[in-house]
Amino acid sequence: MNWNQPPTHSRSRINAIEEARLLLKSKPLYLDTETTGLHQSAEVIEIGIIDDQGSTLFEQRIRPRGKIDPAAARVHGITLEMLATEPTWEQVWPQAEAIILGKKIGVYNVEFDLRLIKQSNQRSWIRTSLVDGDFFDIMQLYARFHGDWDPYRRSFRFQSLDSAGRQCGISLRNTHNAIDDALLTRALLHYIAESS
């Protein structure tokens, strides 16, 4: 295969649609987080989990151990003052983990959210039973469905959650609220699965 040329877009799109339909058969849950930042010591400060019908299963803000990066605060609008009376990660995570354990979980940019969950667990000395293979990345799936090839990286370009929603004509917006963004993530998977 010539990696400077894109794979046949129609084939990658069909594969993405088939994969989305298969994933929906597992009745996945959808998860999103907001965090103190992007760095190696960043923590989760909001977590939202919904089911495949769009019902909220879990929604909680979390008081972090560290500070919130000003750049992150500008994105999600969450301040330390807003979190002063919220529970800590070690109080919140066991409840969230009990909901998602053993389920398929769809996330937009799973690598980031899973890394931040693991970092939060490490900072709170929590052992987890999560299996990475239970998580799947709707951002990667959408990139294959959308088909914007990047010859430099030799892969399909990732789209932001907001861009993906707008490209599909979904009225939900990427508000940087965990439940809202989980709902948009769910809507994207359904859009892909219902496409032809």
C-alpha cells in the first residue's frame, strides 16, 4: 500500500459504519471527563456517564488535589472555588467504576480520558479493575467515517467533537460539560451507524 495515498474512502467509511452498528449491539455506555489540564499530574474534576438511551447514570464534579490550569479553566469554566465542597476522587471513583465495570464504554478521544482516569487513581492511591479493551474511541471511528486523509501522518485526520457534531448536522454542542459531551458522543455513534 502507498501510505501517501489514502485508503479507499468508501471502504473505510463502510467499515466504520459496520463497526458502529456492531458496537451499538453491545448497548454501550458513554463517558466524558473534564480535567485540571493536559499535563502528567492533571486530574479529573468532572465525570459523566450515560447509557445508550441517553439517560444519565452518573454525574459528579470532584475536588482535585492540585490546581486547575488556567487554560483548562477557560475551556470548561470550572474553578477551584466551585469545587470546594465537592467530594474527592477517592470518594467518587468507586461509584463510577461500579457502573462501567464489564461494559463497553464509548469515549471521544479515549486515550486522553483513560489516561486522566488512571492519573487520578494514581494520585489517590486507588487500584482499579478497569480493562482498557472495554473502552472504544469514537474519535478514531469518526475519523475513518469522515475520511479526511493526512498524507503527512498517513492516517485520517481527527476532528474535534464540536466539528464532528456540526459536520453531521447534530444540534447538540460540545459544551465542555461531561454529560453534554457524552450525549454528543453518543449521537455521533448513532449517526455513523445509521448512515449508508
